Amino acid sequence: MPIYIAIFCVLPLLAGLIPEYLVCRFTRRPWWRLLPPLAVALLAALVTAGRLRVWESEASPVTQLLFVPGVPALFALAGTLLGWRLWKRLWGPRVVKDRRGG
């Protein structure tokens, strides 16, 4: 069971988090930050299309399509969000309140 969690959850989460953080940290243009989520969505769409082509039978592959491209894509998109939040937390501007009265 831990190998399934690692393959379907942890690896896609890291695969989304690391590129998103690096793109946000080292690029200056804001539209570059859209590349990792778009790449995740494109890869999930390609995997879904490939799996749909394999099953051309009368049985519905909906549950397997939700599990195989769905769960890793969800965790990869969550990783891109976490990568952006990590970058924002570490490198974003901070508002400091003045504790002195007045």
C-alpha cells in the first residue's frame, strides 16, 4: 500500500511542487507561472485520451480513468498550488505592524 501512495500521490505532488517553485523563483514574467499547471493538465489529457483509445469495448472504464490519470493529476495540480504558495511565503513582501503606539 505505501508504494501506491508514493506512486499516485507523493511523486505527482513533488512533480508539481518543484517545477512551480523553480519557475516562480527564477523567472521574472508572471505568465511563465502558468506553464507547470498547463503542462500537468496537458499530460493528464494525453493520458486520458490514450487510455480511452485502449478501451474500445462495451465495459465503461470510468472508475479506472478517475483513478489512473485523475488522482495523480489532482495531486500534481495541488503540488503546483503548494509550490506557488511556498514561493509566495518565502519570497513575497511582508507587512510589518509597528508595535509602538501612535
